[in-house]
Amino acid sequence: MEGGLLRDIFTHKKVTQDHWNELMIRPFYPREELAFSRFGDPNAIVRDTYDPHCAKGEISNGCVPVEVVSVDRLVDYTRGPAETAKIATALLSDSKTGDHVIAQQAWPCIWEELVEHRKGPKTIYDRPGKDYGYVDTEYNFSVEMLTEMLNELNRLITKYSGDDWNDKPTANVLVELLMEHAFFLQMEVTEVRAGRRKLQSDGFLGPETREARRRLRASTNSSEALGDTSNATERRTQTQQTKNIHNRFSDNGQREFAKKRRAARKARERRRARVDARKEERARNQKEKARPK
């Protein structure tokens, strides 16, 4: 969105080309080893540095997004055709690809074949349970981890809805998508707190939640081994600490989100019913044509 401007992964501060190169060759290093302070003075003023491909003009029309597309919307039975049209329109407007784009009348058909009839490659939405919720065996995130995600989404929403960006259509779409994802994450927070999403030891717990669970488990095992009930109060305290971690965020917007979710599901079911009806009608027409006259 910023034309290839180089920023630190964690602090989002501007970085030099050398700093950026170090980050790129250490993708799996611990966060501490990639800390901004390890690469120079944290308070130093860094001039704007851009990706070389952008700085040298190697990207046609500059390093700015032509369109912002949502995969979630693309496979949605209500908004999918419109999202497909956005992709096709962007390709059609490009001099390098415009001559190879199929006629506009066929765009809805392409979407139906790939998404409704599942004739395209397998995606995450082909996994069992993906249409109507998560699978029991999925690894879930703790409220601690979901909180970190929400913080980052809120940061981006605030940034790209500001005065420097709110007149750009791509930024407006991005903010809209980020807000949708924030709703999903907030719903996960509610599900974890309510116990509908069970946290396992091999899930994405985060250091605070994992430590709280470790202390609770150690306290329980110690009491059982000694046959002593003197640690009952401590166990209750540890349990409450774990609950407190799950109660950091409110449920603002959950009713509205749930309402949208139900409406989207009903629309998807109606569209599937129409598809099935069309299939049955075509089958009947083929049988009628095949009958000897």
C-alpha cells in the first residue's frame, strides 16, 4: 500500500536496506534476535527506503495495488460473482492481459464451475466442516493469541482509515475486509471464553496462557500426590487467572456479526437450492429430448 516502503516487521518503523536484507535472510529466527534495537539506534531517523524493484521502476504503474480482492468473498455464494468480476476487470484493464480475458458474459459461469460445482483445485474450503464451522480436531488459538491478532488488525484499520488513505478506493476496501476479519476473531474470543472452542496443550496458547495452565497442572498433580487439600485455594486462584486471560476483551459487535453470519448462511443455502433445481431441470429436459418421438 505504501509503494514498497521498507518497514520493520515488529515495530513498523522505517528501516534501511541493510536492515531489511537481514530480516529477509532470517525468517525463522527468534523475535528477540530480530529486534529493531539490534540493528542500530532505535531513536535514529531513517529516511524512506523502497524495495529496489519499486525504486527502479520495474513494476508497471508503480508499486500500488490495482485492486484488493478477498478470497473469503470469492468463495462466498452471495458475493463470489462480484469478486470474480473485480479480478476479471483488473486483468481486462491491463494491456498485457486484456486480450486474453474471456468475454464478460462468461464470468459468472466460470465462477459457478469453479466454486459451486467444485471443478477447480482443492482449497481449504473443501475440508470437512468448513461450510458450517470448525473441525473438532483443529488447533485453536487462546484469547491471548487472538488478542494479539485483534491489536494488529485494529492498528491497520486505524491507519488505513485515516486522512492519508480514506480517499483511496483500495484502502477503503482493505479496511472493510480487516473489519470483517476482526469480527471473526472476536467471535473466536467468545467461543473460547464460552468453552465452545477447546484449548489443547498443542494448540496456539501463547506464553501467558501456557504458563498459567502449567502452574495449574503442577498444583493439581502436587495436591493429588500428597493427598492434601491445602492447595485448593491456590488451584482456584490459578483457575481464575486462566479465566481472567480469557476475559480481557468485550463482546462488542458479536450480535451483529452473528446476524450477518446467519444471513450469509441462509443465502448460501438458497443459492445451492437454486443450483440443484437447475440441475434437476436440465436433467429432465435431457430426458425429454432423448425420448423417441
